[in-house]
Amino acid sequence: MFLRKTLIASLLASVQFAHGNTSFPPSELANIKRLQASSLATDSECACNILTKLFDNKLYENGSEIYKAESTHYWNARGTPLPRCVFVPTDPNEVAQAVVTLGLCKSQFAVRGGGHMPVPGAANTDGGVLVAMSSFKEIKVADDEQSVDAGAGLNWHELYSVIEPRGLIVVGGRLKTIGIAGLTLGGGISYFTSKYGFAMDNVRAYEVVTASGAIITASATSDPDLFWALKGGGNNFGIVTKFTLAAYKAPKVSAGLAIHTEADVDKYITALADFANHHEEIDSGAGGIFVLLVIPGKPETQAVQQGVTVMVRTVQIGDVVNPAVFENFTSLPHVFSQYTVSSLAQYVEPLDSAYQAGSEIFGTHSMLVDEAAIRRMWDTFKEATEKMKHIQGFYTAFTSQPISQSAARIAKTNGVGNTWDIDDNKPYLWWIISTHWANSSDDAEVIAWQKNIREKLHAMNVEAGVALDFVYMNDAADDQDPFAALPPANLERLKKIRDQYDPEFVFTDLVGGFKLDGNSASREWKKDEL
């Protein structure tokens, strides 16, 4: 490893800065090295000491109110770690100084945008340095209203609310508190994915700080390899501080919510399969969230009901209440329904998700659309939940995400592509199991249950010939590897781009999350690799 890193670094040292729009100033590098040399500390202690001297008013230690607020700003309470310190930069230059410092100190660190990723270590760190992007809230609409600059610390509702008065939308998250950065770097499913592609397909430029401290604006014409790699490449290449997103005119959307009972599940599955197979033929500007929620034990509050609940959320671009594209769902018997015309911002505003409200885990696989297979999966899943009645606060959802041919086709026709390179010859269903529970003492049992049922359902689909290898990063479990199923040539290209922009493997070895080499947790920096 040492020889490989040394060789890569020596070959690419000049290239590293030649690519950058702003190279890291030699004087600042010398200053950081001087501070490092005068410190006896190592790892995160070294980094926190240097960052305190560089940015005393932006570095927070345990015990301060800002430390507490930033270190707990996570949707998932599972294993919430305590960073050694929290750094809250306010501009890309400060991010660059932090990245260089962290690399020199060999300090574990994490970068947090919205804090919605449930995989421990992906956006938080235990004993490392937390780089909180809370101050990156810029929103700037281009004069021609064809694009909008969005800071990496925003959530989607914050962005939707600002561009709403102009009658604009962007392709982004479906819930209020999901962060722009994590969703987009992981691909990003939207209500409008069938019409405009995934969130990553709608990024026109990334402002990104690389491991060398270079501040780069990557686009189709500037650093195009890095631009491509960031479309689904996760956090392996740098810290994105700003996204330039394509904007579209859509003053109003037709939005719906319907609640059904267990008695309606059979008809719901038929409607789901039909929608997944054919909705793009009717209206590609339509999407939804399709959920089978199970609460096997007695619920903790009266706000939810024990048993099975079917929830269907639908959104279509336009101002027609109850549009025809969703008629297979709207014709189902329901215990509650609401169909309105509003702005996208108004629709997602109540779709909040409380932070630190319990432990969560996701897990996902993909499949061809097959109604019989969906029924088998549901029956098996429902039966398995009965074993978890004794877990306090336990509930779990089987959510279906139809992915149309047109969604995959966008990347094949936009001249850039993305890292996934999904076949656009047939529609797919990406399914996710999301599970909640109250107490950390139940972590091991619930996580094991979640993994077992996830892989059992996937094995059933393999046997039926309808399973696919693709794993969607933003819904993947801790133990899954979303990069393993990419086309081999794409994975190899990603690794070469990583070697070019991060020859010291700073974002591979010091940062958690899903890695190109298959690691899904932050690794210790081994001394024999230095």
C-alpha cells in the first residue's frame, strides 16, 4: 500500500493542482505543517488543535451548545457517536484548510449535510472530527431560471421554498428534512425521476474540495471525469460545497395521500405492478411513495394503528386533481384520502421526520416488476414481522420504488451518463425495508432480523428469476456494497479517478460510508500503510 500511494502521489502531484480552479496556497500548507510540527498530538487531537488555532470561533468542543446541536443533528439515533470536535466552516477555503489538516494529521472525520443517512459512520464519527456543513445555505437562481446554485448544507424543503415563488422545481428529495448533498451524491430518487432522471442526472456542476485542498468546479467541460464520478460516487472524491442544479417550470403539482387497510393489500399490489410497468406511458411526470407499514405489537401512541397500513403518496406535475395516471390507486377502498393542487414546497412541508426519535435501519434490493413475486415477498415479510412483537417501538415498512425505462434513459442521452449505467430496456422495482425501534439494547436483534428477511426475500427473487444485482446506495444497509454491482468498467474508472484526485486515499481511509473497495465503515489508518 505504501509503494502504491507513493507512486500514485509522485505521478499525479502536478496533475492534482493543474485540474483545480483554485489550488491550495503553498503558504497555507506551510503554516499547517508548522502547526503540525509544533504539536505533540496525533490523529483527531492533532486536527482539533490545529483547527482551533486556525479558526478558534468555528471549532467546538464537547460541552458547548453548538457541539451538542451539531453532533446530534441526525435522523437516526442508532449508535450516535461523539466526535472529538466539531468544525463548522463557512466557505470553501475553510473547508480546504480543514481537509488538508485532517489529511496531514491522519484524523478520522465525517462530513454532515442534512444528517439523514442512517448508516453509522457515513456522516458521523466517533472520536474523529465532524465537519458540519450547516452554514452552506446559499440559494441563487440563474438569470435565465434554467439552473439554481444550492449549498451543501440545505435540505430539500429549504430549497423548494425559495424557488417556489418563481414557479420552479428541481429534481430532489421527497421528504422535508432530507439533505441535498447526501441524496444527490448517492443518486437521488425524486417524484419526477421518470421525466427528468435521478437527482444526480440534473447536476450541472459541483463545487468540490479535493484531498489536496484544491477547490474545483467540476462540470461536463471542466474536470469531466470528476463530474461523472460524483454522479453516484458518494463521498469518495471530496467534499462538495455547492451544487448547480437544473431547474424546471412547474408552478403546481397534483398531490395525493391515501390510507388503506390490510384488506386492500391484494388490490394495492395489482395497482402497484401496473403502475410500475406502464405509468411512463401515461405521464412520465408522475411518481410516488408506496408503503406497506407493519406494526406487529402494541403501538406506543394512539397516533398509529397496530397491524398493516397501506400508504400511497402521489405527485404529478400539473394542476389536475386526482390525475388519471394514479386511477388504479385512487379507485381502491380507503379509510382516508386527500388530493390537492399545491406547490412542491407546500406538499413536502408536513412530510417531516423527527431527529433522534429512535433507531433506524434501511436495506434494499432491486428486481424486475413481477406481481406474483411481490405477493410472495409481502406474505413472507408480513409473517416474519410477527417474531418482533416483543421489541419496544418496533415497526417496519416494505416500500416499493418503481423505476421506469425513461428514468434510466436520461443518463444515456444527456452526453454525460452516470456511474450506474442502468439498462433502459425494461422497468424495475427497487424495494426497501426500513425498520424503527426504540431501545439500543435491541440493536443486535433487530439488525439481524432486518438482514435475514432482506436476504431471504432477495433469494426468493433469485430463484424466481426476477432478482437484480443493483443496490441503491441511499437505501443500503450497513453490510451492503452498492458499488459491487456496478458495471466492472465503471467501477474501475471510478477507482482511477479516485487515484487521480485523492492519491493518498484520504476520503477512502479517513472517512466512513460506502467505499469503492467494498468497505462500508470508516477504517483505522494503519501505521504500516504510511
